[in-house]
Amino acid sequence: MTTAPTASAPPPAPLTPEPAAKGKATRPGDKIFIGMSRGSGIFLLVVMAAIAAFLTYRAYIAISQNEANFLTAFEWNPQGDPPRFGIAILAYGTVVSSIIAMIIAVPISVGIALFVSHYAPRRLAGPLGYVIDLLAAVPSIVYGLWGALVLVPYLDGMNIWLDQYFGWTYLFDKSGSGPARNLFTVGILLAVMILPVITNVTREVFLQVPKMHEEAALALGATRWEVIRMSVLPFGRSGIISASMLGLGRALGETMAVATVLSPNFLFSGHLLDPGGGTFAQNIAAKFNEANEFGRDALIASGLVLFVMTLLVNGAARLIIARRKEYSGANA
């Protein structure tokens, strides 16, 4: 009687080392790089906290002795007896001039970025991109001198025209006289300054659009504009927001250019064409040298408000971008 042959057991698999956990460095170079990156991030947070602590301490010294409401007063006299100062005019001027700059700069920047990335021939797109990069590197004082010597005289006629045909809107009602050293001129100057910054970032985002998306739209019979509307703009929306917030941050903190163009005063006026106004950065630059110790503390207090405004703008931009990414991931 014969028995059926039995199958032999397979040989044991060779022992291999388990793969490293995802995200965990295994080589000394990776560990060093991770440590340096983490240390850089912590160092940045420490520096930001130190700046905030210094500004808060000096601002408390000034505000504790202020006889006026710091947030709503329309005067700036920290060296008086008693000291009275407030930031209402500075906050109004900073916000209004920045809004004007954003309204003008963002649409133009997006249009230039689309032209350079999708419409202009290659021999033109390269030099044009180089010129835009060069404009972003021009110092602020150069823009300020251009604004004072060229823009202000040129806008005198435009202010008269706006007052004649749009004075009924109240914003463009020119009730005073004098050169065009007003918040409207400052807004135009800031728009010129932040336009290269927004354009550069937006252009790079548009160049990152996957070619397959554009080719698929073209294959379905879409026109050039329909490709941009359906593929390019939705993909670059987060980048446009980031670029706009970057430009807004520069507009809020611009100092020398605004100080060169604006005629500062602390008389509130809702008319954009009336001379005067003020911004946080311009007021600090104009009054820092002549201020005593307490006056400098008052200026630091206004700088703390600008610091908080900038942090809120950046935080809002991060929140908008994060929500946009979550929305895009949910619809993917």
C-alpha cells in the first residue's frame, strides 16, 4: 500500500528590518535638519513674543497716564499737561488708504499675472516678468519721491474732476483747498507699490496650474477665457488670497512713501479728497525724533495697535486659505 507524498513546508522568510515610522528621521542628517527646522520655528515664536511683550509694556506706561480715550480720541498731544492722545484718526487713515490700494491693485495684478502666464508670447513674458520683479525691489523712499514730485501735481486736476462729477457721493466731495496730499493719493501710491508684490505671487501660482486641467478643458471645446475661468482661477484662488494679504500687510505698514506724500493732521474728514489724515507708520516716522520719553511710549502704543492689526490680517488670511483647502478636498 502506497501513501501519497506530503508537501514539504515552505522555508521561513528571511528576517528583514521593519521600515521606519512615517515622518521619523533615521539618518543623522535628517535628525539634524529636523532639529534645526524646529529650533528656527521656536526661535521665531520667541522673537514675536518678545516684541509683543516689549510693545505691551511700553504701551501700558503711556496709556495709564493718558487723559483721553486712546481708541476714540481725535488728537495727538502726549507731551501736553495733561497728556492726551488717541488713534482714531490714525486707524481711519490706515484702513481707508489700504482699502483704496487693494481695490485698485488686486484686479490689475490678477490681470497682469494672467497676461504674463497665459496670453503673452514667451519672448515678451520673460522681460515683462523681470520688470515686475524689479519694481518689487524698488525702495519705498523712491516711490515716495515719485509720488510727491509727479503723482501729487498730476492728481490735482483729477481731484477737481472727481469733485465736479462725483461730489454727490460725499466721499469725493472736495470741501477744502490745496494740493492733492490726501488719503486718496496715498491709496493710489500704495496700490502702485503693492502691485508688483501681488503680481509676482499670483503669476507663480497661475504657472503651477496642472497642464492636464487646461488641456482637458480645451479638448472639450472651451475657449481661452473659459479655460482660465474653469481651470486657472479656481486653482489659484488660494494663491490670490495669499498674495492679496501679503500686499495688504505692506500697505498697512508702509512708512516713508506715505510720510513723503501725506500732509498729516488730526482733523477727521470723510472726504477722501480733503488734504490731511494720517496713518500709524507715518505718524511714528514724523514724530519720533521730536518726542520725549513719554511721547515715544505713546508712539509705541500706536505701534502695538498696528502690530495687532497685522497679526489679525495674517491670521484671517491663513483661516480663509485653510477653509478653502478643506472645501476643495471635500469636493475632490
